[in-house]
Amino acid sequence: MLKLIDDSIDRCRVYGDNKVSLKDFSTTSNLSAKYPADEERTLAEQVLQECVVELADAQDRLYAADSWSLLVIFQAMDAAGKDGTIKHVMSGINPQGCQVHSFKKPSEEELDHDFLWRCVKALPERGRIGIFNRSYYEEVLVVKVHPELLKYQRLPDARPTKEFWSGRYKDIRKFEKHLERNGTRVVKIFLNVSKDEQKRRFLERINDPKKQWKFSAGDVKERQSWDAYMQAYEDLLNSTSSKEAPWYVVPADQKWLCRAIVSRILVQTVDSLNANYPKASEEQLASLEDCRSMLVAEES
């Protein structure tokens, strides 16, 4: 099963060398030909649990090494499962080594700064994993679909032209390259949910009193712009995926598969940083030995 998950990750990754179409990426499992549906879910959940343990160990080494940080960006349509994925995948992480930021509608203070500012403030320190639930990519998604929002940013001569969006993509690419050069690895995950599955989840939220708080009438309004959002996602995948900061288009219709794939991506990414526990110097070893002797010599 792990080999199949890794193969799925290869198919999910956007390398940036060639143009991609969202139609090339499935929202559902492609493993069913190998396993029956029930068995597939059981095996995927086993992969998730194994990766939760591995990620906890990897994060501990990352924290101890204190040289790299990891920034994980989640973007998706409403009800794609961002919150649940973060909850399950990060369930084994030491809270001291992880931080999650959710970005909502910009405040007046945030609108008085450049579009990256509020996210820069939330970047993870060395040794830590930072999770962005939505991010500066909203500025080439929501704002691109609703260009009238640009007026609130009070930018000089800002018009939603092709050149304007190209400039924002360029700013993002340079920003992420800057982060990589300075010790922050960026990995970006688009949870690819189908329109039919989003509808099913919306109705589930409306019908379940325990989930009604999650639902907003604005979610249905945004659903009317589905095609425009898909085009905006396709544009940003082609414009901002790079070797330093790749995009992964993860099938999200089946939550268990989505979580297994995301957990495996994060384990592989942290492992690629080669973060290890610091080795004690000769001087430190001598000091440790002195401390050991003192402790052993103490009277019980």
C-alpha cells in the first residue's frame, strides 16, 4: 500500500516544467483496481497512523537540529477537508514544535500593507512546522475571481490585468525562493474535491445540527463561481509550482486517502531536510561524563 501511496504522490506533484490541467488530476482514489473499497480504506488509515508516528519523530529531529523550518500551505474549495486533514495528520506532533494559522478576510491593518505581510508575520521559526490554512494564495484566487476586491487594497493604479496577476505570481515565486535560501522549506497542498462531493458535504452540514456551525450561506454563493475558481487554481499551479516549493494536487473526495497521501508527503519532505539530533562535542561529552559521575556519587 505504501508503494501505491508513493506512486499517487508522484502523480499529484506539479513539477512546473510543463503546463498542467486540473482535468488531469483525479478527485477520487485510483487504487480501487488493486484493493476492494473497504480494504483500501483500512490500509490507507494504517498508512496514516504509521506516518503520524514517523512525522512526530521527524519533527522532533527538526526541532533539535534548529536549522530548517517547514511551511505547509493548504488551499482548497470550501468543505474540501482542510481542517480535518490538519487535525488527523498533525495529531502526533508536539504542540511546542508546530503552529497553525488560518487566514480569513484581511483586516484594515493588513490591507494597509502588501499582500504578503500578514503571512510573513506568521512564518515558522527554525525547528518548527508552520501550517497555513489558506495563505497569500488567496490573493490570486478569491481576489482574481472577485477583482472588485482590489479597490479595498488601495494599490496605486491596480487593475486586474494579465500583467497584474503575472506580477503577483512573480512576487510569490521570488518570496518562496527567498524562504528556501534562508532555511524554510515550503510545500503546498491543494485538496482537490469534486463539485458533487462538495454539494454532498454542504448538505451533510445543513442536515446535521452538530455541523451546522461550519456552514455559511456565503459558501453556496462562492460555489456559483466554481469554474472561475478552477481556472484560477490551474493558473496558479502553472505559475507558482517550483522545485523549491512544489504544489501537490491531492484527491480529496475520500478523506482517508487524502490524509494518508498528505501525511506521507510531509514525512518525505521533512526527511529530505536531513535534520538530525546534534552530536555532542568532545568538550560536551567530557562535561556529561562529569555530571554522570556526580549524580552516581550522590547519596541515595
